[in-house]
Amino acid sequence: MAHFTKATSIKDWLNQRLAIDTVERVMMSEYWIPKNINFLWAMGMVLVITFALLLVSGIFLLMYYQPNVDTAFYSVNYTIMRDVDFGWLWRHVHGVAASVVFLIIYIHMFTGIYYGSYKKGREMIWVSGMLLFVAFSAEAFSGYMLPWGQMSYWAGMVITNLFSGGSLHADGLVEWIRGDYVPAQAFLTRFFMLHVLLIPLAILGLIGLHFGALRIPHVNNQDGEEIDFDKEAKKYLAGDKAGSKVMRFANDFMSKDMMVVGIYLVFFFYLVFWNYGFAMDAVNFDPADGLKTPAHIYPEWYFLWSYEILRPFSVDIGLVAFAFAQVIFVLLPWLDRSPNTVPANRRGLFAIWFWVMLVNLIVLTAMGKLPPEGMFSQIGFVSAILFIVQWLMLPFITMFEKKV
Amino acid sequence: MKNKEPLILAVVVIFSLITYYLVEPYAHHVMHKHVESEHFAYADLPALAANGDATRGQDLVMGAGACTGCHSIEAAGMPAAMEAQDAAASYGVNPPDLSNVGVIFDERFLADLIKNPAHALKVEHKFTEESGKMHPMSAFAGGGGDIDQEVADMVAYLKSIALKAEDVTPKIAYENACGRCHAMSYENWTQIGEKPSFKEKKDALAYDIKVLQYEDSLKAYMGKLPPDLSMYIRSRGEHFVSTFIENPQAQLEGTAMPRVGVTAEMAEKVIEHMKDSGDTKRAERESVGMNVMIYIIIFAIFALLWKKQVWRDLH
Ligand code: HEM
């Protein structure tokens, strides 16, 4: 049995039981971060803060929300928006954060792709990151069902329909997912459960995994430099703070994280109070009506690119393309055959690949929202093909990349 | 090494803004027909032909005009002859009380309405000759004299008994212009009036039954039940609602909703009332927003200073 002595202070008492000093060292003061990173590396912390905002605002909403098809819309739009003090504020924070979190996730992902941060021991960071992306997508979708507005209902209808698998006609599966023939009470209650319990739990676990995966390989840096963390850390601890290539996570990098978070929050609250329309679709302020199909059904903006990969093709091919788009990003560390972990601009063809991919995703996003008519459907078709071709080409482009 | 952060920030911001532009303003522009406001000028209707005389107008409204055969005028001591649901059973909808129509509706519109209701209301497509249907409000065929003069007199009378514009609250404007067709449950409004609070459950149910009877007649008349407008300011937005009231046909061709004929000032009040229902906390949002902003900017400044201090030793 461990040996305990009379504690000399509360800290000592805790130390003997929880080793808080060690934890602090491992996670904060001697968790070494390269100095040559830019503000894009603060996006992880921005995501943590946004997730915290989602969690807190969600808990407040949960106190008044009623998961019942007859009262859900009213509980949100009357009780929360009108009756409860500051209910509107929590709802706007929650809605805007749910949308903005995806903007930051995409920036965070593309930072990883640009700097090659998914390679050489960082594969698990990438995979856990993609799992977080999937979990956040499910969280956003299930949350969108809850107000039981027109878009909740019809997006729920369209997306669950995908599971029939086109000509497979797996209608039984669709009914199993819905718990009914159409989205109704059983559907709402289970998405409520997913949204407030199961998926948040999964997200918390995945965030833990994501952080754990970061600890051993450390974060990458913006110059593709191989850093000997032990040597540089010694230098730092010996007092040569300026000469060392690394810094402590806390407070050194944390102070920069907080600076970026501060600027981000100014932007975030500007959206919450003055420009929330993009995050709270107007159509969803009409109560769900199974007899009235809205003129345009579209998912929230962050799903548009994958929706557009589904749409231009015939049902079966579309579903295959869609499934491809959902999983392909996870495989990036293995599809990229190049040994170089350097910024994309030094990687020849890969640089072109990167920028084309980014621009093409934006084009797909735009086409996913626009009605699929005339020129828009042609552009969407070409972009969807390009997306697939780009991924198929990636191993070949990177195989022949020169070592830098 | 040169600091690349400004360039990186510019790239991130530009790509985000392009995406925003495409999925928001641009997509909306493509998906929704843009209707310009006509500023409630009713330019398709002729101006009033003559100076009206309110006293003669009063006789016409009560007499040859036959308005009071269908409408109540509480301001002139003429209460409704029937309950709303019974009136709706005969006319499809309860003819509104005329006390304040002189201030709510535009005068050109009123004049045209009296002479040719289906025309002023822009619902002639529903009352064609082939359909054999007649608009439930009969057209005024003239009281023996110059019909334009007579119409002007009636309009002058209706204006003379109405409230002054500044005394019309958003609620009154809504109830007069929209309330006979559109419920607004978040403001406790039903098409037959504001729902009182009843002590006895059976009284409350009896009231609900009247509302249902009314809605049945309305549905039969309109072809569908006009929607509850509680949240419409958020689901449609101010610009849509405003141009829709001005001319429903311009937004939704063939719709059963009539052109209501309100003045620009009253349209604003109607919209104000819709905000009172669907966007109740708009003033609080502004003030809380300013306070939060100030707080966050101070936080950001402190964070910046802290970073500067910590990083001084790192270079
Ligand atoms: C929404 C939940 C997420 C949270 C809270 C989160 C948080 C973090 C944090 C705090 C870091 C370290 C700081 C930084 O480099 O930014 C990080 C790094 C990283 N994350 Fe995430 N992340 C999330 C989602 C994702 C996603 C969707 C991906 C993409 C698949 C991803 C991929 C990465 C990668 C590759 C790194 C390492 C960066 C490097 O080594 O330079 N993360 N994440």
C-alpha cells in the first residue's frame, strides 16, 4: 500500500492522492509546443471553447425544451424565446455556436492537411479528429430535429431516406431508424436522446482520445521542422527560454490561445446578436407540417458539399459517391504516400491538389444550396466528379513527390 | 523569419466570406423572387375623384350604401348583428367593424373597394364569370347621384369617425387588417377576437368550438386556413411580409389572400405587432449585445496584453 504522510497543505494532501503536480507537468508546463506555429494552431482551443459554449447553452435549453411533437415547437419558440428570461440568448448562442463550430472545424482540418499534420505518428490525431467530425455532424443533425419546424421535419425525412440505399429498397431499415413510417413522436424522442446524451458522451470521449493522441507526437509546426523535443526542453528548463525552439503549453502557448479566443469571441458574439440568420434557417420557424413540402429543402451549410456529391448522380451512384465522400478524409494519412511532412506549398503537385480541393469544396457547398437547375446542376456534376478524381489521384501524385 | 500570420488570416477570412456570400445572400437571391416595394402607393387605382363630405357620407353608409347591412360600426353605436362565427357562416369571413377602417386603409383603396371589392382586393381570379361565384361584399352601384362623389363622401365619413393615426397601436392595426383571417396564438388572438381567460373549462371549450366553426367557414371561403402568424416575422422576414401585404399576387401568384389595402404607416404597425409576437426580445438583444461586446473586447485586450507579456521572454 502506498505510504501517506500527514499533509502539510491542501496541495500536498491532493498531491499524495492525485499527483496533481505530475499531472500539471505532463499536461501543462512540460507539455512542449514548438515556437514556430501560427494562430491556426489555436483553432483547437477555439473548438474547445465553442464546445463549452454549446454544452452550457444546451443545458439551459434542456431545462425548458419538451421533446413532444405537439409541444416541441411551442416550447422552443414561445417558452424559450419569449417566456424564460434570457432563453432567447441561450438559443441564439447555441444555434450560432453549432454553425460556427463547423467553420472552425473546417479551418482546423485544412490546417492539418496543409501542414501534413496527419503523418509520421500523428495518424491517430487525424483519425480521432475525423471521428469528432462525424460525431459533431450527428450532433448537429439530431439537434436540428428538435425544434420540430418545417426544415427539421423535411430534412429528417430526406436524410433518413438515404438509408433505404436506393434500389436496395431497404425501407425496413429506414423505418427502424425512424421508429415509424414517417418522422413522428418515436423519431423525435430518439433524436432527442442522441442529441442530449449519447452523442455528447461520445464527443467527450473522443476529445479525450484526440488530446491523448497529441501528447506523444506533439503538435506539428509551420516549417516542417523535425524538433528534438527532449533537447529543446532541457535548453528551456536551463533558462535559455529565448534560444529554445519549444515553449510550455501553459502559460506560454496558452496565452496565445487565449488571445486568439478573445478575438474569436468578439466575432462570435457579433454573430449571436446581429447576424444570426445564417445559423437559424427561416424556414424552420414554420411548424412541421407533413402535408406541405417546402419549396427548397437543403441541409445546413456545413453539410452542403457532401449533399452536392449525392445529388447530381442517379440515386444509386449518388449514394456510393456520398458514402465515398463521408469516409475518404479518414484515409488521408494512408492515401498520401509522400514521406514529406512539410507545408503544402513546398510539395509541388500536392500544393495544387490542396488548393483545388479547397476551392472545389466551396463550389460544392454553393451548388448544394442552389436549386439543381441548368448551369448549377452542371457545375455541381463536374465538381462532384472532380472531388472523386482528386482523391483517386492523390496516391499517385504523392508517390512521385521528391523528398525535401 | 517574416511573419506570415496576416497573410494566413487574410486567406482564412477571404475563403470564409466567399463561402458565406455564396450560401447566404447569393443563394437567397437565386431562390427567392425579389419583389420591389411599391411604397403602398396603390398607383394602379385612381385618385379620389372629389372632395368628400362626411355628413352626406354618413347617410350613404347607413342608407343607400348598405354597408351596415353586413358591417358593424361600433364607433357610431352600431354593434354587430351576429356573432363572428355566424357572420362567417354567411359571408365566409366576418366582415370587419368599420370604426377604424378610415385610418387603417388607404383612401384610394377604400374608394375602389366600395365600387368593386374583388378588383381592389385583387381576387378577381377567384370570382370570374365562369366560376359563377360572387364576392361576398356587394359592389356599391350608386345612390342616385354621381357615384364617384358618393364614394368620396363615404370615405370622408369613415375617416372622420376613425382614430387618429398616432392613436392606432400595432395591435389595433393588426386586428383590423389581418385579424379576421389570421390567428396569432402567441398573442392570444383568434379570428373571433382575443381569447378571454375562462374560469370554467366548459366555457373555454365553448369558445374553442366557436373558433373552430369560424375556421371551417373561413377554410371553405379561402380554400385553405390562413396560417397563424405568431412566428411569421422570423420565418418570412420583414421585407417579404411587407411586400406580401402590399400585393400578395406579386409574391404568390394565384393566392387566395387578398390585397389588404393598408397605408404604409399601418403596414409598419402591423409588422411591429408581428415582431411583438415573434421577435419579442429585439430591444433586449440590442442592449445585452452591446454589454456583452464591451465585456468581450475588454477580455480580448487583457488576453492580448498577457500574451505580449508571456512572449517577451520567448524571443
Ligand atoms: C470539434 C472537435 C475538436 C476539438 C475540440 C479539437 C481540438 C484540438 C486541439 C486542442 C488540438 C491541439 C491544438 C491545435 O493544433 O490546434 C488539436 C490538434 C489537431 N486536430 Fe483537432 N479538434 C477537433 C476536431 C478535429 C478534426 C475534425 C480534425 C480533422 C480530422 C482534427 C485534426 C487535428 C490535427 C491533425 C491536429 C494536430 C495539429 C498539429 O499537429 O499541428 N481535429 N485538435
